[in-house]
Amino acid sequence: MDKLIWAGIAVFVFGTFWRAVAAVRWYKLARRRVLSPEQTAYYRGRYRRQRLIGLGIIFIGFIIVLLPSILDKQIETV
């Protein structure tokens, strides 16, 4: 069960990293280039999707970390 907790923490950290990289890329792009409103909407949507993917990965990592405690309670009640 300890390996499952560490795997969940690793997935959580990966999701956090993914989300941070997407935010930094958006910031660099917006700072460096003058974008038209259409380009801004396109890139904002593109990086928003990447940030949401990162958030989903974070959520999956959180579920993996909680899984051992949920399984232990179910085993004790049976």
C-alpha cells in the first residue's frame, strides 16, 4: 500500500508540473507577442485546456493517494 501512496504523490507532482508549465508558456507568449483578439482567444483556450488536463492529473493523483485508506476501511468492515 505504501507504493500506491508514493505513486499517487508522483502523479500529483506530475500534474502540478504540467499545470505550471502551461501557465508559464501562456505568460511568456502573452508577454512577448502582441496578439490580435482572435489569437488571444485561440491561445487562451489552448493553454486553458492544458491547465485543465494538469488539474485532472492532480485529481487522479489525489484519488490514488486516498485509495489505500478507503480500501483499508472496507476490509475492516467485512
